[in-house]
Amino acid sequence: MDLDRRLRNRTLAAARAVRVVDRHGRESALAVVKLTLFAGADGRVLLPMQRAVRLLDEHVDPTMPSSIRYPSDTASEKPGTDVLLVGTAHPPERVTCSIVSLSVGQLNKTIRVYGARRWERGRRLSAPEPLGPTPLVYELAYGGIDGSDPERPLVDARNPVGRGVARDPARLVGELAPVLEDPNAPLDSKAPGPAGFGALAPHWSPRAERIGTLDAAWRRMRAPLTPCDFDPRHHCVAPLGLWSETPLSGTEPFEIIGATPEGRWCFQLGSYRPRFRCVVRGSSHHLESHLDTVLVDAEARRIELTWRAAAPLPRRAAHLELIEVTSEGLLPVGALRDSPEHQHYLASHRTLSP
């Protein structure tokens, strides 16, 4: 059954409908809506061509194990709101250290960015070299794998693609050190930690622990369904400090420091949000939803806002007659100007309006 054929999207955003199995083992029709906005250096928000709903994670380097650049949009459920930042640190000229920070609502996260450094004896670090534009990827943060003993590899489950993990610190001497650093868990502390603004992979900590207990009893009694102690936060991909238990509304002001050439980038989005309903055997049902993901791509000046809602599939899937997505609220002033999507939106609403 092609659920997209049951989907009627009357919004400005992109939308998809896919079949999922929820944590209770029930099949559902998941409708995902993603609104893409563009925010200029002056903070003016416009509506660009809409980006399609992503069905799979997109990695920094698809040819090898690497961090996630753009996460999949099709998780069956996501409590709260994930906030992610993709891009590059743009430091001032002639510095060896700078910061990148993101603030929205009650969320605030800062990391330090250093010029190239190397490990010296005693886990000391060389002086940083002059700092230039630096990708904000976990490959440049603390973490990694020490495979010197193939029988007992040492893995930092928080960031297996990073650098700096070693069973014998002497092996690090002369090697490049991380250049992205968490001020709350710096490299010279007893417990250094990863630093980043991007999505965590499902097998990274702490997401991996939230999948629940995958023991013999689970394999015998419940597999392939998720364990009884499955935590839906497993689907939340934001790093520490960038997940809001209370969903964001989308109207909160954003301030991003150090990730654009001008240094400070501020914008505020509107109150626009989709509304979901389904029709099963002639009966209409409202579907609950909230803003669950905000992804800011500072390089492209692009912001993706994602909502989802799930409709339990009836025993006969054909009895699901319709999933309809409409919208309410407002986009920022000027966002619709000269937009191809806006012209299509107006034309379709003229056609669909009673």
C-alpha cells in the first residue's frame, strides 16, 4: 500500500507518509512534514525551494564510517525537540582559538575551536597553530577507537569517529589532537568529552542505551519488536544541551555565534505549524503533533523544521482513506515574497477552498 497516495498535503512544506512499527508493535502510517526556510545575514527569513523528507541518514563521508551530517526524518516518534547545527566555524582573523555557540529558547551550547594541535608526552598539548575555517564535525572532536589490541579494542561509544582515545597515551605523541573542545569536559580534564552540534548516530551513547534491554529474554519473547523498557528518546538525535523536553514552538529567537563569516547570525521564525488528521472508514480523527526537530545549516543559511504524526493502521489498511495536512499560524513577514511555493500554495488553495 502506497501511503503517499493517501496523503493530501495542503501546506507550503514537503510531506511524506511511510509505514512504521511503533514501540508497542502496532503498524502505523507516519506522516512527516518538513518546512525549509532561508535566513539571510540580516535575519530576514524567506521561503526557498522545499527540501524533501529524508528517508535515510546522510553521512559526512558515505565511503567510510563517519558522523551524520543530515539525520533521517522518519523516526516513528520523537519526544521534545532536537536542535542541530551543521556548518563550519568561522573564527576572526589572526587567532588560535575561538568559540561557536547556539542559543534558542532555554537551550544554549558553546564549544571551543582551536588551531591544529599535537599530543606531547604526558598527554600535554602543543600550542595551537593559527585557526582558519573549521568543519563542525565529530571527526575533529575527542573520541575514537584504539585498535592496537584487536581482541580488546578501546572505543569511546559517545563518539567512535573522533580522535584522542588511547589505552597507552604514549601512542598519541606526535598525533593530531582534537580541535573541537567542550568547555565543560576539556582535553586536560580527567574526563574529556566529545564536542559538537550535530546528530548522534543510533549506536552512539547515550542513544544506544535508550534502546532498552536486548537480552536472551527479549530475543526469545519479543524480538524483533523493541524491548519493553525502550525509551523513545532513542529517536532523539541532538547532543547534550540541545534537546528540549518541552517542545519548542518555533517562535523562539535564534542566536548563532562563530558559524558564519559575519560572526553573529540572528533570526526568528514564525508561528507556522501543520495540523494533521486522518479519515478511517468515513470517520475523521485529529492527530497530535509538535515541532520535534530544528536543523540549522549555517553554510546554506537554511533552517529545517520537522513535525510528525502517526495514524494507527486499521486491520485492513485500505480502510485508511486519507491523511490530510493543513497549516495554521504565520510565517515571518516577507517569507512568501516571490516564492514558487507560495504561488503553488495560493493556486491549490483557490482550487480546494469551498
